[in-house]
Amino acid sequence: MLEIGNGDMNDAEYVTHFSLWAISKAPLLIECDVTNMSTATLTILTNPEKLLNVSTEIVVANCSTSSKIEAKRVQWTHNSQDGTIRSALDGRCLSINNCSTDEGAIIVLSECHINDS
């Protein structure tokens, strides 16, 4: 499980930890509180060079994105052909947008399906 954002390491150690997970193509289990993560943590977790070009599977574990969404475990997969990150359960697309609001990252689920082109 990725320890990024849990407060046990400095940012350089988090980058190294993430890089080792990504190059091993291990499932990326994000266990930090995504509602309170720092900008540095968000940058590490959304680094497209490492995340999208190296790893093939992302798992968001026990995270809540807002008080309106019930915390649950969801498995995400990256499609290298079209660049999308999709739910393995229902094919919905995931978009993580960097923003400079007080709420932090905006995580958006859109209605697309695995067989969409």
C-alpha cells in the first residue's frame, strides 16, 4: 500500500516510494485521506510520467472524496490505448484535476464505458 501522504516520510522519500511501486507495475493502493492531502502529495500521485506511462492498475482504497460520497474501495485501470483511467466495476472514467481551491483536488467520475472509443 502506498504510504504517500500519511506523514511518515518527507517528499523526496514519497517520490522514491511511488516510483518504485510504479516501475514494478504493482497495483497503486492510495490509502491517504484524499480530502486533506497536500499539494505535494497530489502532485506525486497524479504525476502522468510515472503513473500513466509505467503503471497499469490503480486502486483507491478506503478514500472519501467528499462528505456526500460514501467511502468505499474501487479498482481503476489505465487504458494505454486511449489514455483513460476507468473503473473496473462499471467502466466509469476517473479524472483528477489539479486546482487551487480550498477544497484541494477535484475528483470527477464521468459516464463513459470500457468499450467507448
